[in-house]
Amino acid sequence: MKQQMNRLAHQGEKIYKQILNKLLLEAKGKFAAIDIQSSEYFIGNSLLETVTRAKEKYPDRKFHIVRIGHRAAVSFKHRCKP
């Protein structure tokens, strides 16, 4: 399973780098779900919207998810209270 996820991430990043300039022009800050089998991608304003669009076309596939122009698709900020 871990090997499969590593392959998905590696292939997804490879495709993302190939289409990054185009995505930055048309959808910076939005989410993209990349299908590594077809190299097709789906754009949305939210993570849920993006994955829903991708799953409508390819319900049994897994996708590489990115936030266009960001280092990570999501982040979790941890705040410690004194």
C-alpha cells in the first residue's frame, strides 16, 4: 500500500510539474486532482469540489491532490496555549 501511494505521489508530481505554468495562469490557489493514468486533471475551489469532479469521471481511481502554487494541498497549524 505504501509503495502504491509513493508511486501515486511521484507520478502525480511529475505530471503537476509539466502542467504547472498553465495551471498557475488559469487557477492559482485552487485545487487540482490529477489522474496519473490519463494525466487528466480536475480543478475546483475546494478540496471537496475537486475530488467530487474527479470521482464523477473516474469513481474507482485515486488522485494526486495539489493546491496550485502552494507547497501543500492542506496545512494544519498547531497553536499551543500557555
